[in-house]
Amino acid sequence: MNETKSATTAPAPMPPKEPAARPGTGPEQTGRQRAAELLQRQGVLAVLLAVVVAASFVYPTFASLDNARGVTIQASFLAVVALGMTMVIITGGIDLSVGSVFALGGVLAAWASQYGFLAALLVPLLVCGGTGLLNGLLIARGNMAPFIVTLATLLGARGLLLALTDEGATTYLVPKDSAFGELGQGSLWGFGHPVLIALVLFGAGGLVLQRTSFGQTLFAVGGSSDAATLMGLPVARTKILVYTLSGLLAGLAGALNAARLSSGVTIVGVGMELDAISAVVIGGTLLAGGAGSISGTLWGVLLLAVIQNLINQIGSLNSSYQSVVSGGFLIVVVVAQRYLARSRRST
């Protein structure tokens, strides 16, 4: 008996289902998220441009080249300090010692300038970099809170500077016509050397942050230190490096300021750490860490400098109003950052 095999017909394949759109990936939502991200990063630049344009119309002297040179010179020292602070805050830390380290760097540079140009630069860099290294070791290896550690070194650096100057009674002067003094007082293309140095440092900082593995590690550590450790990233070493870099830059800024003033002034740097933090946060860097930009910090520093200059232009207001305005800007920016962060996460 012949067996007849019945042919079985395979069912036609079903067309693949289109994957459901993930939250936040639709064109409308993506555009909103991108706008929120752009506003968080570059919103301060728009505010800075608006303030500059308005001030130029109200005060004709504001738009002069001489005024621009003065504003940028005054901003350059804070900018160098804020550059180091940016990298610290991106990792989720804070450095309260930079104001005292800035002043200490200036006193050490003025004292060492009698031994030549290299001594005037190397002595403050070594001491201030060592202070930053101490911060990093205690925070990264000792698992101590950055706020407490850097508050202690703030007091320690200020105490050391007072000890070196006999409680402020001794002021070290930079020798006249020295190469070190020229570093702070000279100019190129119409702008002072400190301005050009700050711009070079910001350019290098931007490249490091965006184009190197070290820069990406900073964002990873700030986003989640535990996750970065699980990924095998050198979390402790990264924190040590950023605090050391913060100390080095604060010391360098202090040395440049001493060269500019031809002396190591002991009363400078008081509250500078708060100005640096304000500039960084106004520039779009999150205090919680994990997000930020070097360019935003630069715009934040310039905005604070422009505000101070406008207060001077008005004449009837004293410098205390700068703190009021800066504090107002800071509150607005922090509130805006929370709203923009929600917008970027919203579905």
C-alpha cells in the first residue's frame, strides 16, 4: 500500500512589528530635549550677550576697547581658578580652599621673585599643587567629605600665609623690571598676558574634557562613582588629579595676580571660592556632578565681571551689590537647571 505524504504548507511569515518608540526618542520630544540641553549649556552666553548689548546702549564707555581690556584682566584670575573648580565639580566634588590657595600662591610668588622668574613660578605651583594633592588623597583614599577636607585646607592655607607675612605686617614686593613682573603687567595684541594665559588654559581644558579618556572619566565619576568603579575606571586617581589640578591653577592665578600688582597682597582671595563656584554653576555645570562644560564656565566668569563693571559704571552703587546680583543669578540658574534636567528626562 502506497503511503501518500500530505504536503504541509508553512504559515506565511508575519511582517515584523515596528519597535515601539522609546520614551523621549520621538521627533518632538527629542527636539525638546535637545533645546533643554542647549539652553542648559549655552543659556549663560545668551544672557551675557544681552547684558553686553544693553549696557553698550546705556553706557557708551562700556563698549570701549579700554573698558574691555579692564574687564578681561579682572576676570582672568577668577577664570583660571574657576577652570580647576569646573573639573572638580564635574566629578561631584567641591573645593573651598581655592581662595586661600590663591592668596598663598601670590605671597609665595612675590617672595620667590627675588630669586628669579622660575622660582617665582615654581614655588607657588609646588606648594599649592601639594595642597591640592593633599585634598585629593584625603578625599579619594581617606573617603572623607570634600566639604570638610577643603574647608580645613582653606584655614590651613590662610594660616600659612599669615605666618609667612607676620600676620600681614610684611608685604613681599616683586623687583622692578623683572621678567616675572612683565608676566602680569605686559600685553600682547592689546590684551594683558594673564588674559592670553587664561584663554590658552581654557582651550587646553576644553580639549582635555571633550577629546580625551580622562575627560570622559570625569563625567563618569560625577555621574556615578560606584558605576565608574564597576566599569574599571580609575576613580580614586581621577579625584586626586582634579584636586591637584585645582590647587595648581589656584596657585598659578595667585602668582599672576602678584605679578600684576608687583606684590604679594595678603587680603586677596577672601570669598573667591564662592565666586568660582558661582561662575561654574551659572555656566551650566551641575553641582551634583556628571555634566558641565569649560566654555560655559568662561561665559559665567565674564558675566560676573560684566556685572561688576556695570555696578562701577553706575557709580551710585557699591561693590556689595555684585554679591546680591550674583546670588540672584545663581538662584535663577539652579532653579532653571532643575527644570531643564526634568525636561531632558521627561517622556
